[in-house]
Amino acid sequence: MIETIESDSFMLPQDVKKHVAGRLKESGAIHSLELELKGDAMEGAKKFGDSLVALRKKGVKISHEFLIRLDFPRKISRTEALNIVEGMPRPRNGSVRVRVHFVDETRSAS
């Protein structure tokens, strides 16, 4: 049975990682991650495209709310999932949150 852990909203990806790490067991086989990013801009993220840059130069305020879902073809480890979470871009004037969908291997073995 697939279970879900949802983090609280935090300003820093490292804080999300700590929160999730404290709740996610070593035995969990992770099937997917949902990365939610909200705010004015994301520091460290690649540009979304020339059109967004052109709009910003014209004074358009660019804000966002993204939900990125990663469905893995094979289960990934807790460590791999936490590395992805830690690598999320840092939002400015916003927050990050994560949902982890996993199977608890200790439960499915019994």
C-alpha cells in the first residue's frame, strides 16, 4: 500500500529535507515525489525562457506556484529522495513543500 508523507511549508529546501528525513523510515521504497514551490523568484533555478526574461525587463512581476511530480520507473532510496529535496531551488518570498509517496517495506513484508 502506498503511503504519503507531506512536509510543512518552509523557506529553505534544507529545512524541508530535515522535516521529511525525520518522518521517512529507512525501509521506505519511494515511488514518487511532489515538489511544491511558491514565491516571487527561485534562486539557483535555470531561466524559464527568453519570453519570461523579456517580460520581466518590461516590469512584469513574475510569480509562480509550481507542483512538480516525479514518478520514478524504479523505486528510489530514502537517500536519493532526500538529495532531490535538498537540491530544490530556494524561493524568494515564498516556500517549498514536499509530498513523498512510498511503500513501507516493513509493512509489506509482514
